[in-house]
Amino acid sequence: MQPLPTDPAGLADAYRVAPGRHVRTNFVASLDGAVSVDGRSGGLGSPGDRRVFRVLRALADAVLVGAGTAAAEGYRPVAADSAVGRLRAELGRPAEAPIAVVSRRASLAPDDQLVTDAVVPTLLVTCAAADARRRAALAAAGVDVLVCGDDDVDLPAALDALADRGLAQLVCEGGPALFDAALSAGVVDELDLTIAPLLVGAGPGLVPGPRDVPARARLVSLLTEDHVLFTRYALDR
């Protein structure tokens, strides 16, 4: 077990992956498995966890997130003058990165800050069953609307569509429902799980319910800082 690097370049080296398509999920959880406190993940965070969060966004081509998590956490676009944008520039990446919101019902408002404040257009990953007028309104507001699937979002098709746009390496920030769907679709390559030294006592877990077939994972690396564990697991598809 090694200490978590404090410098951005060293941290980026610890989490960088080989070129090509790759989907990693990033979560923080308590010792008893909760992924939020009062509905937000920030209550479990630490300075090290925030550094990892920023570097994973800096390394990714796009951020993938469920509509519920985006709303609950107050998601904003990745701007050039943000901490992540500056880090991306330091690492030789385009400063801005798109946010891809996954929603079966196209639950993103045209006046949401993810739409109005975006320099790089926000993407909406939805399905044909979503209200056509809502999809049209979002497209008119500048959102890149991807219709993937009929009655529900087809995640493999969505990842193909994102890769066609040059967005091959993704960091998925949840929530648990999207993570569970991605596991079931067999599209998750890596789980980056920060384990906070807290006992919360209640709250939703990393996976919302029992799985028919457990997903197997292999430990890739284990880092630590201030009693917090930073794990990387490769998942068998």
C-alpha cells in the first residue's frame, strides 16, 4: 500500500489508463457501505478524494452521470477556469469536457446550468420512449441528444455513439442506479472506490439491490491518505 500522490502529475500517472475505449466508475463509500450522507456524496469526501475526483475528470474524455445525481449534486459544466479545467490544461487535455446525462425520461431542463452555461454542448443520453417535445426543446437549446434504445436506454449503443464523437474514455459518477445498469450491460471496465473511515449507519449503497450474478473484480492498486483508502478494481465484463 502506497501513499496517495499529492502532486497532480503523480496522481494522474497513478490513474492513467491505456489509450482506447474505457469506462471507469468513481464512488466514495463509508465503511458500512453508504454512498451518501443526507443525499449527497460530499459528506463522505476528503481532500484526497477531491483530488482523485478532479484527476479522473481531467483524464476523461467526458463525464457520464445519471440525471438524478446531476440534479442532487448541482452539476455544472467542466469550464476552462475551473480547478478541473486548469488541471486538464496542465495535463495537455482540452480544458473543457462535456457532461453526458443519462435519463430514460429526458429529465433535463433547457434552462438547467448544464445547458445554459455549457461551452462544450452537454449530451443527453435517452431513449425513444422519452417525450419527443422535451427532446426537441433540449436539442433547440443546444443539447446533443442521443436516442439510444426504444423503451429504455441502451448503454452499449450509447457508448458506441459517444465513442463515435471521440469520447472513448469515460468516468461514470453514478448514481447507484446507473452503476447497476452499467454492470448489467457489461460495460464497466474499472471501479475506483474511495473508502472513507466513517460509519454512517444508514443510506443507499453502491448497488441498489441484489444481483443475479455477482460482478467479479480484481484489485489493481491501493493507495492511502489520512486513514482513507483509494482503491482501483478492474471488473470482469
